[in-house]
Amino acid sequence: MIGKNSPACKKTGMKFLDLGIIVIYIIVTSVFILFPPFNESVFRPVLAFPLVFFVPGYVLVSALFPMKTELDPYEHIALSIGMSICIAIFTGFFLNYTPYGIRIPSIVFSLSAITLVLTAVCAIRRISPKKNNTDSDIPPEHL
């Protein structure tokens, strides 16, 4: 029987801890950026900076490399910052051609939606990761 304090439960919970924190962060950040009186507080830029420059890239890199041992923490952080900047730039390009334009609500909504979708992809990838890089349908002689 698996209880709350069993090693299997702790291992599974730790596997998704960062993703749970990101979902909570997205909700709190959206509230502090979009709704008055929170949007006039000093926390708005503090919470918005990681939303643009770190979090979307973090979940993208985590989805691309679901096993914790594939990248060291410095590589993960560097790739996260680079990918977040790319995601923010392409989101801005896309929003420029929509009727919503590049406004704070549209930026927050689009970055939050992208991050939540990537978080779901990352969770799915962590549930069933490949054991090694040779698990493909292509025979080795055709590579």
C-alpha cells in the first residue's frame, strides 16, 4: 500500500514539484499584472521579469530534456533564458498581427498560455520518458 510518506509518493511528488510551482507562479503573476489594485504594486515588475525572461524557456527546456540528469543546472538556466527570450520575441511578432496588438493583457495571456501548455507537455514527458536515445522506430542501419 502506498501512503503519503512512502518513497514512491515522495519521488513522484518531487518529479512535478517545479511544474506545480510554475503553475502557481503563473496564476499569482497574472493577478498582480492584470488586476487593480495589485497592478500598481511594487511586485508587478518583480513578478513580470521572470515571466518574460525565464519561465517559458524553463518549461520548454524541461519538456525537451525531461530527465533531470540530461543537463547540468548551469546549462539548464542558460538555455532557459535564451529560449524565453526567443519565445517572447516570437510571441510579440505574432501579437503584432492580431487585433489585440502588443498590449500588457495580451502579452500576459499569451505568455501564460504558452507556459501552461508547455508545462502540460513537460508533465506528460516526465510521466513516460524514453529510457535511452536508441528507443526509436528507425533501425540503426538507417541512421
